[in-house]
Amino acid sequence: MPKKKVSFDIKSISPKRETTPVAPKAKSLETRITACMQYFLTGSYEKAAKAANINTALILRWKDQEWWHPTLIICKKKKQEELDTLITGCIHDGLGKLSDRISKGDAKLNRDGDIVLVPMTGKDLASSIALLFDRRALIRGEPTSRSETIGERSHLDKLQKQFEDMSQQFNAKIVEGTSEVIKVSD
């Protein structure tokens, strides 16, 4: 029997997708991390999806997968390290400028429109130094304030002294007496 040639269009037999497109499993790790980082930075799945150039539906599915939360924590740590580096640089620059101001003075504009260096006031110096001293103590784990604790006996002795002083102010007489404990039966 002779074979017949059959032709058909492959598109006509392939199932049509009626759901939202699913990302291919080959989405790069970089895309996932970008989506996660952008979500951390913006707090928006839509903005994160746009920045990562993926469908919002995909990022909404990813957020429920077990890798999402640990990746989000890693993104948070990475961003905190970046911010820490920036803050440390600002502190370093600021301390250098403060040291310069302490030794040379603040730049001020005089009446003639010229910039002159004016020594820091005592109040400004004292507050700057006190703040730096406290912050250094915090960094070192040292106490920044002093508090005294007194024992129970010391506290009672102070109270006794106060009561004696009060009684002398009112010319009170000391009355001697005895006490008796009475047991009450039910």
C-alpha cells in the first residue's frame, strides 16, 4: 500500500496556554537575586519585577518558594554592609573635619564678605568632646553613665536619720513602749 504524505501545522496541535506565562526554569540566579534585592529596596513586587525585567506573576510565585526568604535575608545583609561602609566613611570624614575645626576654627563669613577662621566656642567644644567621648565608650562597651546602688541597710540607716531629723524639727518626744503579739483564732 502506498504511503500518503500528510502535512499539518504543528501549531494547530500544540495546546494553547490560558494561564499566565511561567518562567522557564533557566531563569538565571542573577535575575532571581536582582528581583529579591529590588523587592527588598522598594517593598513592591511590581517595581521589583520591572527592575528585574520579569513578569510580576513570576515574582509573586517566587516569593512563596523556599529559596526566597533566605535570599531576601542575604540581600538585607549585603545592603546593610554597603550602608555600614558608607556610614563609616562619613564618620571618618566628619571626624577629620571636626578635628580640623577644633584645631583651626570654624570658617565664618565676616562683614567684609571674607571667610575667616573663628575658634570654636567653649560650649561647642564641650558638647562635641562629650558626644565623642560617650560614643567611644559605647563602641568599647564601657559604661556611659555612672549609677550607684546602695544596700538595704544603708537605705534603712538613711531613713532612720531622716526620721530623727524630722522629729527634732517638731520637738517630738520619744515614747518608750512595748508591743504584744495577739494571735487571733479562726
